Amino acid sequence: MFSVVAAAVAIMALVLAVRYGSVIRLEMVVFMAAVFLWVGWAIERILAESEARSKRRRQTPPWK
């Protein structure tokens, strides 16, 4: 996830360095919002999967 965010920030910096206008800025805001929403979704999914795995481990006795 860190690499996706880092790549998104690098793309945004490159685009803004080449072209700088109000429409481009708006597009970059929308792009970064989509990236951060994806990151939030991915973190939530990872945590939910981790919690489910932890619950399965607690239900299974260690001698099985």
C-alpha cells in the first residue's frame, strides 16, 4: 500500500510540475482522494481478515 501511495504522490508531483492549472489541480485532488479511499478500504480489509484469522485460531484447540 505504501508503494501505491508513494507512486500516486510522485505522479501528482510530476503532473503538477509539467502542467499547472485549475482543472489539473482539481483532477489531482480527485485522483488523490480515490487513492486514499482505496488505501482506507485496503487497510479495513486487512484488519478484518486478520481478526477473522485470529478468531479461527482461538476456536481450534492447540492439540488438534
